[in-house]
Amino acid sequence: MRTAPTILHLDMDAFFASVEQASKPSLRGKAVVVGGLGPRGVVATASYEARVFGVHSAMPMGQARRLAPNAAYLVPRFGLYKAISERVMELLRALSPLVEPLSLDEAFVDLEAGQAAWDEQSARLVGAQLRADIRAVTGLTGSVGLAASKMLAKIASEQAKPDGLVVIEPGTERAMLGPMSVRTLPGVGPATGDHLRRAGITTVEEIVEAGEDELVRLLGKAHGHGLYAMALARDDRPVVAEREAKSVSVEDTYDVDIHDRVRVGLEVQRLADRCVRRLRGAGLSGRTIVLKVRRYDFSTLTRSETLRGPTDDPAVIGEAAARLLDSVDTTGGVRLLGVGVSGLADYTQEDLFAQAAGERAVAEGPVEEHAVAHAEEQPSLAERRWPAGHDVRHAEFGHGWVQGSGLGRVTVRFETPGSEPGRVRTFRVDDPALEPADPLPLVLRRPGESGGGRAGPVGAPSGAASSGDQVVCSSEPASLPNS
């Protein structure tokens, strides 16, 4: 353990929901829930105003609607979230070469490695300046925890929420952890927490009092030793700059179970194509193709096939996924499908089988990847989908966002991040004057400002407004307008 609180943990506050509130003046200070809006969707993020009603991440969307019926329910815009995340990560990398991202909105930073801080006072100043920089660059807030270890820094940032900074001074860890719930420690979920509670252990100090042998008896050797060490505030894990990706995958949950075997096969091929696009976008290839099928009765099956060498060939991956599907019984219906690739490498091993598969696929005349993307981006007017919360532009009224759609109508609120709350208007879904648009920047860069990323406005991603490849439940329709 270090002698100074030079490990920083940043956690952006209700990130997805905060981005939506920042870009939509009419939602500021109101309950906002972001996630899959279909019957089987789940909450990705809830604003603090929505959390008052008991809504939280990973909750079924139906339950969230019952708890907060008047909240705004929006489909995620991952392209925008990723663009803003990149700007935040740029600020962190300016502090240290050792930045360990955990997700789009969370990361560890080793301040000592970048000589940005060496004691409590300098670490506190860095944390305060980082929060100010994040607000200036993105218009959003983040909470910062500073401690001598990763575990304690994460606990500190949780205590700092929302929009705060907490420093845990070395030497005070045991006293601080003692009265806390066992659920505070990493790896202690509901099941482990209940198991400890039945043994009369509810606080961190009671874990220490029970002793290591008792924890091993209750939880097993690995978990028991690890939990006892955490209760004593022992954590020597370093901040790791690069976290190697283990797999790339995409999946969709369907509002209505799919019974038609042909439709299931087409969905698997569509998912395989999306997975290949993500692979190529990351400059990766892989050897093991994985198919995931969740059936009507919630039973989940996975099948995998390992190729002779890594590939990013859509024909090879698609054929492997189809072979895997042949071994799965989908008679009763399918509620979720997923395709993934593991055994990743940063090169592609060309072989005769892969080349033959590609040539055969071309000869049979498949729709090429760019053609699929183009078709998805420019559907016919009658087939356009209007996801709730996504950006649109009207030839007469300008920029706005979709409040909801249904029954052949789409409701749009016309406002921008820098405007007053705007007016609401309703159009036919095939109105030729209405079209999807890219998100507007949350904060404009100051003249002459330079950044490590793309030039231009902060928060405006290049390309499409959102990336469905990262959405677990990406097949939900847009929600109907709330009354």
C-alpha cells in the first residue's frame, strides 16, 4: 500500500442520463431513464431524480415505468456517449500514462506515475482541477475518489456522489471501513451479503472480528482469503493502462419470441455481420465463434466453434454461426440471440478455407457490408423508426429530439443544448421534411482551443447518432409519448 492517496477513481454522475439532460433543456431537473424501451428492456442509467422513486440500473424497464410513470424514457445514444467519454479520457491521460478505463464513464488513474501528485495536498488539488476541467469540456459532472489503493479510491468516489470529491488518508482506512456494510466491499453481492448476514456478519469490522479461518469456512478458500484482505484495507493491485479485450460480441433481445426458424437464421446472420463490423473497427480478428440463444423458457444455451486461425471474414464467421445454430432447438421460440468472437488477435490468418468461403459467398451474391449499413442508415420514409430521445431535424422547425412515436405519428420537441425548453409538434412518421440528425455538441470549444482528439465541438460524434452494436436490447421500438 502507498503512503499517499495518489490513486484516483473517476465516476461520471449518472452518465447516460446526465448527457440526455444536458442536451435537452426540457429534461433538466426531471426524472430521466435511459435503456431498452421494449417489454423486455432494462434500465441502463437513471438520473438522480428518477432514483428517488427507486429506479436503478439493470432494473426491468416495466418495473421502472411502474415506479416512475411520469419519467422520460429514452433509447441510448451510444455514439454520443462514446465521443464524450473520449474527451474525458483525454483529460485523464494528460495526468498520467497509467489510466485504466473500466467503462465509458469510469476509470482509475495513477497520479504518482505521471508525477501529477505525490502527497495528499497535491492529490486533492489535482482532483478538484479535474472535476472543473470535466465540467468545462463536457458540461457534465463527475465524482472523484482519492486513496492509496484502487479498492479504497472506488469506495471514496461512491461516497463523493454526486459531483463531489472524497480523499481517504492513508492510516485511516480501517476506521473508515469498519462501520460500513459488507456490501461496500467489491465482490460482495446480494447472495454473499445474505450468506454473511445469516452468520451474523453485517459490517466490515465484523468480518475482521470473525477471522480469516471463519470466512474461508463460510465462503471458500479463494473468496474467504480475498474478502478478509479487503476488510483489512489490503489492496496492492496496480493501475493497468491497457486492458486486453477478451471478446467482441453483439446481441439482441426481441419484444416477441421468434418462432420462425428462417427468421432466426436471418437474425443470426445480421448479428454476425454487426459483430464483424465491430471486429474490424477495433482492428481485431478471432478464432472462436460463439452463438448465444435464450429460449422462451429463459434457458440460455451457448455453442462455440474454434477455427484453425483468426479471421475477420464475414462469410467465415457467418457460416460458423449458422452451423452452431443447426445444433440448437428453437422450436418453442427465441427471446434473445447473440454472436461473438473470442480468441482475439490483431492480425488475420488467411487460409484456403477462409478464402474459399469468401469466394463462395460473393458468388452467391450476398449484400455487402457497406450496402447493409447504407440500407440501415437510409430506410424508406414509411419504414423509418424514430427512437425516443434521438435527434432529428425538420426542414422548417430545425433541430429537435423524438419524445415518442406510435400509431403512425412521431412527436418531436424542438430545442438544442443551448436553448430554452422548446415547443412540441407532432408529424406523420413518413413526413419528408423530418429526418434523423447527428447530436449537437453539449459544449463548444473555445476559439484556439486544441485537444488530443478530433477537432470540432465537444460531444458531437463523427458518423451516426448512435451505435446499435453496443446495445444489448437494441430491437425495442420507440416509446409512446408520455401524457
